[in-house]
Amino acid sequence: MIKNRSEKGQVMVLLILALVGLFAFAALAIDGAMIYSDRRIAQNAADASSMTGIGAAGQEVQWIVKSSWNCSSSEVINAQATAVAEAISSAGVNDYTIDADISDDNGVTTVCSDGTDKYLDVVVEVTDQTEST
């Protein structure tokens, strides 16, 4: 039986290529999991800030009857300011820095309607950067 010396070591090359592929997929799985985890944490912080803000606003406007609801009234304007302040404070507790400018994707704003449906919404946007491996 004659052995061809040029075929010696093929398994080592295939093993190295397989390991590189395996490590690449492992890194991708870790990064993907970190992205989803950070997204969930940011979403929870935004939800908590929004709920804190609207809870504080609700304390301000709890005695306004629906028929006299007006978004330009001093009570509603004060409630909006209180909601923004409390939402910013709550985000800070969760290690996120937001402000009253929502255009940079890290902020809080209020939406008021005195049409048929009378409501006050607190909208919080939080973004986060995930370090990749």
C-alpha cells in the first residue's frame, strides 16, 4: 500500500476551519442575547418612567371632571410638568439619562387631548448601546 504524503494533515485544516466557524456562531449568539437583554432592560426603564410620570400627573388632575377637561388649563399644564419631572427622575433611578427633548431618542414628552377622548399620555423613549464581543 502506497501512502500519498500530500494528504497528510488534512484533518487538522478541517478541524481549524470548523472551530473558527463554531467560535463565530458562539460570539454571534452571545451578542444577540446581549442585545435582547439590553433592549428588555431599556424597555422596562422606559415603561417604569412613563408609569411614574402618569401616576404623578394623575395626582395633579384627579379632581378635574371630564366636562371641564382642558389641555390649556393651569392644572393640566402643571400635571404635564410634574409628569415630565417624575419620569426624568425615575429614569435616573434606573441609570438612564433622559431630558424633556424626545427628538434625540432619549427623552420624555406629554401628549394631551381635549377632543372627544380626553387624556394625558406620557411618552418616554430610551436608547442604549450594547458592547459587542
